Amino acid sequence: MNPRDADVRITVLTVPDCPNAPVMRERIAAALAGRAVPVDWVEVADAEEAALRGMNGSPTVLVDGSDPFAHEDLRSSLSCRLYHHGDGTTDGAPSVTELRRALAASGLAELHGEE
């Protein structure tokens, strides 16, 4: 294991019973490719907590405390979040490839594999 891997913090913010949480969980696991990087799952109950934690819709993934998928039009929210992919599609979680890019940008050693 790369020593830096243990320092990467991944947090996923969701509303209770978020329908996109399972796909986010699967994609994060695939992106990590078996690495022992802890992932904290936090249920956010109200708009004030969403704003404090940087939740931009459910689910929001934070890497080292920042949302790597945020854009300037995004606001804190308890609503469902849609992720726009490079191929023009949208769904409720970043793709495995997008997650790997975000993790690599955080300093996690190169991840390999396909979506």
C-alpha cells in the first residue's frame, strides 16, 4: 500500500434512503480496486447541516473535504444530485473512471482497471 493512500479521506454525504447511494457505493469500491482506503458514509438530516458539510445534493462525494465534481452553479442541497458525464449521459453517481481521476488528483497512487 502506498503510504499516501491511508491519508486520503473519502466522505459520502447522503440523505436517508438515498436511491443513488448503492450505485455510489459500488462505483467507489470499483474505483478503489480493493485498496484499504476508508470511506465515511454520513446521512445529512437538514439543510443547515448540508450547507455546513458542503453537500451539493445526494449523494455528494468529498475527497479530502472537497467536492471534486462541484461546479459554480451547484448549491448546497438535500435534493437528489445528478452527475453529468463526458458522453452526455447523466445519473446519480460519478462513473468509476471519473472517481479514479478525482482520487488520483488527491494524491492516491495510480488506479488501474476498467469501468
